[in-house]
Amino acid sequence: MSRDLDGESAVEAVRREVLRLITSGELRPGQRLGSERELSTRMGVSRTTLRQALGLLEQAGAVRRVPGRGGGTFVSGGKVERDLSSVVGVPALLREQGFTAGSRVVRATIAGADEATAAALGMQPGDLVTEIVRIRFADGVPLSLEQARFPALRFPGLLEQPLGGSVYELLAERYGVRPADALERIEAVAAGEEEAAVLGVEPGVPVLAITRTTSDEQGRAFEFSQDVFRGDRTRVLVHVSGATGATHSAREQGRLVRFPEVTG
């Protein structure tokens, strides 16, 4: 890019170049653009010119600028990708894609396990589980409503811990339990009135209902979760690999993905 352009022309040239990179696919949704120093050098303009161009792009919704040590400028993705090939908590998932993660604890209590929870966790109905219900936010906008249950006797004192961040990280640090495998069943359903109110969508719009059983490195199930993700903000990514002509479905890899038609 020419360095001889005047200030206004240089800002416009940078704006157009970044838009070209986005529309051509060279910059992907959620991708970090790089530091101001790297970008200004790449574009051949001053950092002041670059900041003005990024400001215009941010106003147009093409990029997002996240402050802080782990921040930067990211291509606006709109949708959060859930990669089913790895077991990772929502905060880490959002951080990796340049979103600012947030959460609000709606309810945290100890209750008796229902039949579905008991079956998933290898318990008896009525055995005590710690139930944590939270709303997850991406860039301050509701992304999901999650209801997770854990064996209460296995994780004593869990309710006394800070529950606003990643429970997976908390379990690893305090109890030495790390997620190694997860079975997820995903369905497209219509949002009920209560879910719609929490997620900020209209009742009846498509949402992703995810039922997950997570196991540790010894194969012991320690989490049974029922989550609802906004369909307009979530995209599911599945890696399917094959060897010597053989293919492996998502179900064979331990994850069942279903998208039935949503009616009504």
C-alpha cells in the first residue's frame, strides 16, 4: 500500500483492504488480525491511520476490538463455533475465538438426582448431586443457558467455590479431575418462553439443545449437563477422519449429532 496517500485516503485504503481480506476469506470469522504494530507495518501506514480505519470497521460491525492483555482486533464472527472434536469449557472456547466471556449464576444447589441424571452419572435416583445453572455471555450478549450436575460426594464444597468461570478448570485445580471424553446429543428445538426470555430471543425460534455426559481420564462420568444455545449465534464443527478408505461418523467417534426439523 502506498505511503504517499493523504490521511483520509490512507484510512479509506486500509478500511477497504481489511474488508477485502475478510470477504475473500483470507481473514476468517473470529481470527485475530494481529498487533497494531504488525498491522501498520503490513499496511504501510502509521498506527494512527490504522486505528482510525479499525474504528470505522468496528462501527460497521466488521471487526471487534477486545481490550486487555489477551485482547486485540478480531474479525466479527457473529457465531461461536463449538468444535465437537475436543472437550473444552465455554470460557476457553470463547477466548480462543476472540470473544469476551461472561457468566451469571442463576442457581446453585444440592438436590436429588432424577432418573436421567442418575443413569448418566452411574448413580441411584435420589443420590445427591450439585446442580449449577448459569447464563453464558459472549461479548455481553446471552449465548447459552446451562444446567450442569455433578456427584455431590465426589466434589465436596463445590458450592463454596467461585462458579462464575470455567467449572472444568476449577475441578482440575481443586479436585484433580479433568475432562477426557464427552458424549453429546444435539437437537434443534423451538425455544420455550422461559428459555427465550433468558437468551433474549423470541419464543419459538430455533435453539440448540445439547445434552452432555463428560467423563474423566479413568472413564468415570462426572458431569451431566443440559444446555441451550442460541441458534443464531452458534455453529457446530465436527472433524471426521478416515484411514485407508474407511470413514468414521460423529457417532462412531462418541458424539451423536442430530438436527431434526423445527416446526411451529
